[in-house]
Amino acid sequence: QVQLVESGGGLVQPGGSLRLSCTDSAFTLDFYAIGWFRQAPGKEREGVACISSKDGITHYADSVKGRFTISRDNAKNTVYLQMNSLKPEDTAVYLCAVDDDCGAEGGFHSWGQGTQVSVSS
């Protein structure tokens, strides 16, 4: 089955940048939409960004528009989330998941274990 692995998290100061990666070693991600989500302590999981499989169209939560960029490199079977101008409110565990297309969060499955992003001075 799909076994997603996230990496690239860490501790950065406000205004800093990180690039997260989402990969799978057993299955190709080419035909899936890939979504990035985040969950902070005491808060529900929220969608951050998604990239469609069929046309590469991207979607972003209003809170990250202009700061985050989702992209994919099919040759590397990897989806990236470039995060710039990070804010303390971005602190969360970031997870990726797959779906047939970008849509309702309930349609996503095969969640990775997540990577911690901490933004603090």
C-alpha cells in the first residue's frame, strides 16, 4: 500500500523558510492528488495545500497563500511544500496524504507520520 514519508521539518525563526518533502518508496504518486495538511496541539487538522494529478493545478488555504508553494517532481516521486515567511501560527505537524483529486479532506488517505515544523524566536 501507499506508505508516505514526510521530511524537512525543523525549528526556524519567524520569517524563515523550510521545504518539506513527501515521498513514497513503493507506489508512484503520479496519478494521485497530493495534499499537505497540518495539525497543531489542541487544534483540528486543516488542509494547507493540494496539487492535482491531472493538470497540476494547485490550491492553498487562505492562511498560506503567497507564502507557501506546492510542487511535484514525478521523476523523484516527490511532492514539495516550500514554506516562506513562516509565522508562529504555522507551527504544527505537517502531513501529506493522497486522493483522486483535490477536494474534501475526508477523501484523503494513506497519511504519513508527519514532520514537525516549529516557528519561534
